[in-house]
Amino acid sequence: MAKVVDAVVLEPDHGLALDVRGLRKTYPGVVALDGVDLHVERGAVVGLAGANGAGKSTLVNILSGAQAPDGGEIWVDGRPVNFVSPHEARAAGVYTIFQELSLVPQLSVAENIYLDELQGGRVVRQRDLERRSVEILDSLGGGVDPRDRVGDLSLAQQQLVEIAKALKGQPSVLLLDEPTTTLPPREVDKLLELMRSLATSGVGLIFISHRLDEVTAICDSVEVLRDGRKVTRFESVPAPREIVRAMIGERYENSLAAAAADTGAGRIGGQVRGDVVLSVQGLADGQRFGPCSFELRKGEALGVTGLLGSGQNELAEALFGSRPVSAGKIQRHGRETPVRSPRAAVAAGIGYIPEDRKTEGLVLGMSVRDNTTLASLGTFSHGGFLRRARERHAAEKLVDELHVKCTDVGQRVVTMSGGNQQKVLFARWLVRSSEVLVMVEPTRGVDVGAKEEIYRLVRAYLEGGGAVLLVTSEVAEASLCDRVLVMSMGRVVAEATHEELQNSRDLLGHLR
Amino acid sequence: MSSTPARFDGDVLRTGRRIPFRLGTLGYLIVVLLVVGIIGSLVSEHFLSVRNIENILVAASVVAILGVAQFFVVVTRGIDLSVGSIAALATVIVAVLLRQGHSAFVAVLLALLACALAGLVNGALVVFGRIAPFVVTLAMMSIARGVAFIIQVGTLIVISNSSFLHVFGGKTGAVPNPVLIAVVVAVLAAAVMRFTTVGRRLYAFGGNPEAARLSGLPVRRDQLTAYVISGLLAGLAGLVLAGRLQQGSSLVGQGYELDSIAATVVGGTSLFGGVGDPISTVVGALIIGMISNIMNLAGIQSEPQLVIRGVVILVAVFLTSGGGTALLRRGRGRRRRGGGAADPGTAPSQDGIEQAPGVVETASSRQS
């Protein structure tokens, strides 16, 4: 008798394209997913929101078949499924489109769409592939020739190909992980329209985007994850502000992190004190960004933002001497300072926190101490010999000040969390007493708490008389700064002060 | 206020460091060395004789010096296939100069200078020519031996300068000079890597070249330094060879590039750079030397020896740079968790993360 009842309880709702129940995933020391449910109706678009570290990526990894869950069930179209590889996930009807597309640039559109059939040594009939590709592409609105080389297409067109590739397998559920991040606004609108029409055809869609206005524009319902649990399901579309509150929790309400997530007012800076410490005139690299001019004052936070690939990252690299320039001057305190290499930049008192702290910032196998002193070996040596006691002392002091969580300054940074690693990078330039700090996407991939801490560190650094150039693709994060430059196609196209941004939310929309 | 917690911190840290009861790389190597030694003593009663041990040490000292030379390049993610040829070049240059009547001092100095120059050319081609180290040093391997052959004109050149032969082939007390030289080289190299800024920068560059560059380190100069040191030490190894063989010849030292790589990887240096130390490399050379000595004592022909040596290298690379690294880490993590149980505060969570860095990284890198 009891068995029958159980069976009834477990019987899934037949209107659901995807029914995830009690999904669990534990990494050593971390519970990434703690019993998460997710329902996607056929023909619905479900938004999935959550701050960094909320478990969003783990959920995506499991649904795409990249990782196996530790517990819980996944039902697709009323059938329980169990997949342990991306291939099996697709076969089961769940197709994931990642932000980084999985296309082969050298092959044609048709070949890419049918890539998984191009195996086992069968003879490929090119014309057949192209004919079948046209059908799918036409249903998506066309505009792409199946014979084109994928590498020659625009990003938006490539995404179309990726979607065509997904539809070929007639999936029940389509998961799009940050598909809009790299697209210009007009293409974003097109993509959202396309998603709508896909939903109408009966596919269940899961949409992940950190741009909450897009989420509210297209989704039928929104699921919010926090700390590995589902905290809220909005059955009707909420205001972005409500999503943010659910995402970050009460503890961080009215925090800088909340402000950076698109609500309320917040400011990192507000310490500007007169003299210009860095002046850039007509800096250009002749390829990725055009002549850029700006000044940075003591205690000032200058935000530089733009869509990905607008040239802001390249500008930051050039400023740090890591990218050759074709024209322009850089002045420090009114004196011309050629910055031809990172070494020269460091000597000129400029520090750099790169976009990817793991591949560009830290020596992962080295200790907290060694990473901290890496840019200041001169100060920590005498006649070429290291003064290890001083190194240890300085590192311990900074670990203490910045609240870096580590058992010992001898701990290798590879074992630390993203937020703590970022603090170690910060410590590297604090110990060097760098006057100007160029930071690229400093809060990417860290959780809300760490994000808040990083903003506070930047603020403390500004209070101490430093100046920050904060390069970020998040307009809201940039608007925490005293002044914001907006870049597009390698040029500065707009400039606004913090006050202007706060007084006009429209301006923010315009900048985006 | 700040001094008290600092001291307290220190105490915690000191106990914290004692908790992960762990044999370092060097510890493992010494265990392996002892095991090989025991096997050796079982295989042949001559193995532990003073004469045989002296043989092993003298033979291993050349490989040890070449191993340290190789280490400096490997730690920067490079590889130096030219060390054997450069050693041969050194034997010929010194022999020619001595025959011409130059003093031992001048001959040695010029030979070492030439070898350092060969290293500099290697480094310049890697750094400025942007050619892969494998290709550059493969070419130098051929060039250096060719130059040695051209200089020597004819077959080998006998060395009879007594002070040269004494310094590089004689004994000080009961200790053969080659062994002394190898020990000095190892100790100096270890000190450079551990106590100087150059050493720290080489580790940083090998660990993450981009991070080193973006920290404002002189990465080009450091890479050049590594290749120059490698050339210089290869030359020194050649002088030791010349002292032992009492001749200069373009034919000596063939296959030594392989032995030197074997010594570094057996010594735990990662071919991906940034990890390892010179002392372990020397122990690696010693292990290899002992293994071939045992094979000789057991009467194994030289051809099967080549096969066995190749297998030893493969196993070592597998464990230090290949798929075996994960295996080792897992094993070590398990052991440490057992040892750390006494203090639940620190160790377990730490090695938990270390156990699956790949997983944690993918999880966080997908987040935007």
C-alpha cells in the first residue's frame, strides 16, 4: 500500500519538459547543490538566477552531463534519465549552449551542425548535409549560408549555428548559459525573440543571464539559487530588484555588492583629492582601441566599461605595458613616463590585477607569501639574497589586514577560494605601495561575500591615496566608481560622473 | 596589541606545520635510493665494496652536474638537449688549449666561457627567436658536437697536463674530485634556487610565465640566465669527463642529454616547470647511476640496459609530470587526512580542496 502511494508521489507532472528533484552535489569541503528542484514546463522560458557560488554553474554542469550528481532525480518529458556524459545528456533531450561556443571555426556551417554525425569513417555527402542544414537554419530565420566557414561569421551568427546544432537533435530542453554576454544590444533582442519562438514550438528553455532586465523581459518564471539551495521561485515575472534581493540575501542588502548587481546606489570612491597621478593622451594600439585620453586623480576610482571586446581590456593591457602601443603618451604626476613593458609599469608605480587571476595573476603552485612579494623582490632582498623573515612578516601582516583565509602564509594559493586568491593579488600591489592600480574584472567568479570584501578593499586603497582604473563589462559595477568611461568599438563614446549615473537610470540604459 | 596576537599566530602556525606529516620529495627519493641500494647488495656482494661505491659516485657525478644544468632549464618549462654535446665540446676545447701549451687555468676558463656562450645562444634563440626550446637545443646538440669535431681535427686528443688531471680527475683525501665538484655544484645551485631572487624568479616564471611577466619580473633575462647556467654547467661536466678519461673527444657524452633529463625527472622536477630542486636532481642522478651499476654487476648486456633505463624515465615522468601526479596527490591526501585527524581544524578541509583542484576550477571558471 505504502509503495503505491510512493509511486504516485514520484509520478512526474506530464506537462514538464524537465523536472529536477532534490539534486545534490558535494565537492570536498563544499556542498554545491543541496537538494535543488527545477521545473521547466514545455513551451516555457525559465530564468535561472543566482550570485557567484550559488550553485548555478554546478547545476549547469550536471544538466549538460559534464558532471554526475551525488543524489536526486532528473526527469525529461516524464521519463527518468541518468546521464554521465555530454553526449548522453543530449541523447536524453537536454542540450546546453555555453557562453563559449563549441564550434569548429575551420569547418563550414553545415559541417558544424552535423559534426556529431561525422564519425565512424562514413562517407559524407556534402550536399545532403547542406540541404538538411538549410531547413533548420530557415526555421530560425535564416541569414546564414550552410557553406560559410564558421570562423568568418559574426558572433550572433555563430550562436545561431549553435542553436541550429542543438535543434537538429530535437531536444526537449534547451539550456542557454549566458548567451547574451558577448552580443551587441540589437543582436540580443533578436536572440530573445528567437528564444520566444522556440518556446512556442514546445521546447522548454532555461535562460541564464546576469543581465536581469533580459531575464525579466523574456522569462515566464524565475528560479533563484543561493548557497546551493533554491530560495525562491517567482511564478510571474518579478522586478530585477526583487531577484537581486533573493539572490544575495538580506545580509548584503544595501551593500556595494547589491549595488553592483543592479540595485540601489553605492559608491566605492568619493575620495578624489586633487592632483592628477596618471594622465593618458591619445593612447592607441592601432588595432583594438583608438586614441583614448583621460586623467586619473589621487583617490579616484575610474570605471571603464563596454561590451566584451570593446577594447577596454586592451586599453588596460596597454596602460600596463603589456601590449605595444602605436601612439599616445602616458604621464605620471605630469612627467612623461614611457611604459613599454610591465616591468616599466611596475617601476612607475602601476599595479595590475588581470582578468584571469589563475592564468595571468598568480603562480598557483607558490605560497601566499611568495605570491605576495613577487612584484617587490627588490625590497625583500639584499644583494640578490632573499630576506625570508621579512617576506614572511610582510605577508602575515597583509593576510591579517585583508582577512585572507589561509592556515599559514606558506599555504599554496592553488588550494584557496577565488575571493581569497584575489586578495592575495591585491596584497601583491599593496606591499609594493603602487600608486595606481589597474583592475580588470576584479570580481568575476567570486561569491557575494568576497565581492563585497573586494569593493571594501578598493575603497580602503582609495582612502590611502591610491587611484584605481576599474575595467569591467558590468555597467552596474562600473557605476560604483567616481567616473565612468564607456567604450564601444575601441573608442570612448561616453563619460559620466557618479552623480549623473545615479540621477538618471535612463543614462545607464543608454550606455548599455 | 598587535604583537601578542602575532606571537600567538606564530605558535598556531608552528603546530599547524607539524600536523601534515608528510615525506617531501627528497624524503621519497632517499627511500627509493635506500631500496635500490638494498636490492644492489642482494644482487652482488661487490655492490657495497668501497671500490664499487666510489665507481658509482664518480660515474654519477658527471650525470649529476648535467642534471643540475638540465634542472635550470626544465624549471623554466624548457628542455636542453644540447648538454651532452656541449660537454663534449668542453673536453675538446680544453684538450686543444692544453696541447697548445696554455695553462690549465686559462684552458679551463676559456672552455667554460665557450660553453656558457653556447648556452647564451640557446637562450637567445628561445627568448628572442621564439623558437621552441626543444628545437633550438636539438639544433645546438648537433652544432656543438660538429664544432667539437672540427676543432679536434682527427681523433681524440690526449691530455697530459698534470694539474688539470689532478683537479678534475684526482682525489682530495679519500674523496674523488669529481664527486666534490658535483657536491659543490649541487649545494650552490640549491642555495641559488632557495635563497636568491634569481631562484625565486625562475620558480615563478616556470610556475606561470604570464604571472611572472605581469608582476614586472625581468622574464627574458631570467630565461637567458637559465640557459647560460645550463651551458656553463654542461661545460663543467665536460671538464670532469676530460679529467677522468684524460682526453678530449667529440665522441664523449653521447646520450648524456637523456641521462640528465632522467636525473631531473627522477628527482621530481616537473617538465611543466616551476617545481623541483637541484639536490633532488642529484639524488635522481645517483639512483640512475646505482641502477645501471647493479645491472652491470648482474651481467645485463648494455642493450637491455637501454630498455630498462627508458622504462625508468617513463615511470618517473608519469609520476612527476604525467597522469601519475594525480595518483600521487590522491595517495598523499589520503595519508595526510589520516595524520591530520588529531587536529580537525585545518588539515582536512585544505587537502580536500587540493584533492580535486580540477573540479573546483571548472566549477568556478564557468561562473561569470
